[in-house]
Amino acid sequence: MKVRLSEVIAPSFYDLHVDIKNNRYTEYMLKGGRGSTKSSFASIEIILGMMRDAERGEFTNAVALRKVKDTLADSVYEQLEWAIDILGVTDEWKCTKSPLQITYLPTGQKILFRGADKPKKIKSTKVKKGYIKYIWYEELDEFYGPEEIRTINQSLMRGGNKFVVFYTYNPPKSSRSWVNQEAKIPKPGRKVHHSDYRNVPRSWLGEVFIVEAEHLKNTNEMAYRHEYLGEEVGTGLEVFHNVTLREITDDEIKTFDRIKQGLDFGYAADPVVFEKMHYDKTRRRLYLFYEFSGIQVSNRKLYKSIKNHLGNVVTVADSAEPKSIAELKSYGMRIKGAIKGPDSVDYGIKFLSEEIEEIIIDPERCPRAAKEFINYSLETDKNGEVKSEYPDKDNHTIDAVRYALEDEMRYSRIEFLK
């Protein structure tokens, strides 16, 4: 190459560059704030990767995507032109606006550009030689969701055995955004990387950028954290700010000695949910590590599904279903109904959100709990005023956890009243 990579790649991306070079992952979620150089990094890696492949005799191509076709020329196309120039290989590439594409002249490898608002064109995307190895989604949060991404990837990821998919975006404020949720859920073959401007050489950004960032930091810290640090700062309506999504290992589970179990019965389209957890009372930490959920599941099938996970622990269930509790008892399950009071829902949610220091959820073992806890938010009325009551929807795992911890809550309430 014509330049040293340390002169064009920020230090925060050095390790990631090695991962890509060694084919360590397939998908790279690059999230961060303004000036983090995540898009610059993606564009450089695509150009480097295609040229490296050509040296090995591999004929690989790339597709860069935006949600809207009309934004391609002024964003990913210009960014890739910049990468070609900064790497000092302009004479080896041909960039054309009509059609919008970039060609590696020694081999004819191509970079194509597609907008997701033209799904038929994506589906019909084909290359004359080789296969599409590199896929880049710029401004990922503008896409509709994981289903749309899967559909596009299924159309493009054909004919090869190695792929590199970049997703670049600034995290939206709300934890309810699908991209923020997606980044928290572990997936084999995917690396999530966060960066911000503070690890980028000042000379790359310019003093004006630094001054603007520092000014916002001093005048509106929340906006600074979101815009420049790329933090998911929330909308202010989220109920649970104490949730951590991470793997809970088998070795950890072996040490758990305060096991709690809760059950929320399903109704028609609502799921039945069983949650198993460990409560570290001393450190005020709750670990959710097993879950069963399903729609229109009979009590017999429910018992068969969870019986190997019950142990000798009493499961606390929704007392509104005494017949179901009796039926499960007849199968040999240790179960009792929750004690409900007029304010048990409010108190239970406040206990979980305020009294517990950290709620640790394994998103692979407990996917429904992970989704419900991070999404559970207060609602507003038609005038934009925040409603005082907690919403009674998408809270089945939360209810199951409330039931499981009712003894701890009663004890906590007595202590509080003293």
C-alpha cells in the first residue's frame, strides 16, 4: 500500500482491523458518535479487503446500502472515493456516477450501491464474476428492523464461504430502538464495537470540531453524550435503568444458592412465562438465567417443558388462575399463588427498578425477559403528559419476576416502614 495504515485508521480500530484481516467475524456492528471515524474505517476496510483478495486470486465484490437510494451518492459513494484517495490508489480504481459504481481496474471487481427503498433491485443484484463478499449498511438505524436486514443479507450473501458485513450507525437515544436492542443480544460471528472522537487524532478532526464538542459538553451534557459519545441516553420514560444484558456462565449458575421461580399464566394471545433467577440479597443483584415462554401452551405441556428446571424450589404463580395452580400441583410441581394487594403491581415494579442495584439477564437464556425489561417504559397521553400508572402490556416476564420475589418485597416493605 502507498500509506501506513496507522496514518488512516484511528487507534480505536487497530484490533478490529486485525480481526477483519484474520476473518474472525462475519458481522461488525460499528456504533459511535460524531467524529468516531467508524464510516471511514468501514470504507477503508472494503477497499483494502478487495485489493487483498485480488492479490490472492479471489474475485470479490461489494455492495453499499442506505435505506433511501437518493442518499447513496452523497454518503457511502463519496466515503469510498475518499478511502481510495487516502490510501493512494486512485489510479487503480474507476468511480462513475452513471451508473453509480466503483470498479477495481486490474481485475474488474465492483462496488455496487443500492437503496432499500428499491427492494426488487436488491433482490436482483448480481455480479458477472466472483461473489459479493463485502456488505455495508450505512445509518443502520434508518432501516426498518432485523427482518429487513435478514432479507437483504439472504439475497446478497450467496456463492461464497467468507463474508464481511459492516453496520455503521449512531445509536438512537431510546433503548427501545431495534438497533440498540440488537447490539445487546450476543450473536455468534458478530462483533459489536463502540468508538467516539476522543480516540481520534485531533488533527484529523480539526480544532473547530473539538471546540463545538466541548461547548456542548459544558452546556448540555445529555446531548453531548448522545451526539458525540454515541451513548444511548434514553428518552426519560424507561422504567428499568438497572438492567445489564450479558452471558451468565454455567460456572456462575453453579454458585447460585438463592433460587426464585415465578410463573405468569397466558391468556389467548398472551404468552405463559416461567422465569428462574438467583437473588443476591447482600449485593442487591438479580440474575435471570432460565426462561420458558409460549402461546397457547397447556398446563401439562408447560409442566413437561420446565420440570427438569424446577428443583425443590416453590414457584410463585399468578393467583388469578387457581385451577391452573391446582392442576400443576397434581403433576407434582411445588407451586403457590402470589399474594396480591391493591398496590402490589406498583410496589413490585418500584422494588425491581429502585431497590435492586442490578438486574442481570442472559439474553440467550432469557430472550423475552431481555426484551421486555429494556423496553418497558412509561406512556404519555394525547397531550404529551406522562401517565402516572405503569402500563399493563408487554410485561409478562416482569410479572413472573415480581411473583418470584414477593417474599423479598414484603420483607423490604417492613424494613422501609420501620
